[in-house]
Amino acid sequence: MGNNAEYMILGYAAMAIILFGMVAWLYWRYVMARREEQLLTEFEAEQQADSVKAAVGAMEEDVLPQRATPGQSGMSGPSSERVRTLPDQP
């Protein structure tokens, strides 16, 4: 072997360790980003569910169309006969 073969081997080993560390770091960032995306999705779903509870008199189909039962709604809409009216005030 040459005079500097040991240094070449050490250099390649150091670069392999650094490269492995970078790949592991990128994978860890990917995992954490996926976890954060899942948490944001859950938060948005909770926020949308809270807005449904806050919508008084809104039709179920208008607020959550993906959860509404086709053709059935327990809420009265503007075209329904069961629309609530305010009593006349004196």
C-alpha cells in the first residue's frame, strides 16, 4: 500500500458516516412531517365539527355534505315547513 492509504480509508469512512447521518436526518424529517400533517388533518376535522355545532339552523347537508344521510335531515331548512319564527314582541 501507499504512504497515504490509511488516510484515504479514514476519509472514506468519515464521508460514509456523514452521508448516512444526512440520509437518516432526511428520513426523520419526513416522518415528523407526516405526523404533523396527520395532526393538522385531525385538527381541521375537529374544527369543522365544532363549526357544525355552532351553526344554528343550518342544514346538515350544507355544513357536512360527506356525513349527511341522503334524503334525511333532523334540521329544518329554509324551505321546510318546520322553520322557526320569532314570536311577535310587544
